[in-house]
Amino acid sequence: MDCSVARSLDVVGEWWTLLVVRELMQGHDRFEVIQTDLGIARNILSDRLNTLVAHGVAERVKYHDHPERFEYHLTEKGRDLFPVIVALMGWGDRWAAVDGPPAEVRHECPGHGEPVLVCSACGQPLALHDVRIIGRHAVPA
């Protein structure tokens, strides 16, 4: 499908995939740690990691020879998923967190801010009513 959202979902749209990316963003880079933290079946985690590696989102790095052991590190392409993860967290905190947010994203500044999507040209927050999508998949105004 000639759609960037559809193409993105081909890579990260399967259940567990973004949770694996979240684990990697938190520095959990070894199979056993990710598997334990998520409670995911080994075969499914293996499949998700192989998909991320095949698409250049993560890379496998050997850290032990006998037996062979690997760590998984996000590539630049994988680190670029950070705003996606943060946006999903924010949405989940607002609409799906029955007992309040289970975690929060804190910036290194002393204040307590919330991540927002802003225009790279003017710095103003972006909202659905402020933008238009122009191109083949544009929604008529």
C-alpha cells in the first residue's frame, strides 16, 4: 500500500513489537532480560527481534563466544521510534490507565513537563485541527 502509516505497521505493527522496542530504549538489551520483563514466549520474542534486525531497527551484537550470546541495540532508525513510544504512552495514560500512569517520561530539566508534538518551523504545538495532510492520502477539507 502506498501509505507511510501502512509501511510503518509492516515493521512495528505486530503485537509485542513496540513493547520490545520500549525495552531496548530502557537499556534492556539481552534476550533473557526482555523475555522476563515482558513475560513473552521465547519464540515470539525471537521472531520480533529478528524482524527488527531485518528492518534495520535494531542490530545484534555478539557479547560472548562460547556459547554464542547476543545483545540487541537500537539503530538510529530504532531510536527514531522514541516519539512514537512516548505518544502511545501519553494516549494510554489518558485513555487506558485505570489506576493512573504506570510510568512517566522525565526530561533532565528540573521542571515536570509533558512531551508535546511541535512544529519544527515555528515551535508551536501541533494539533489535528491545526494541520492539513497534503498528498495522495489527503483527507478532503
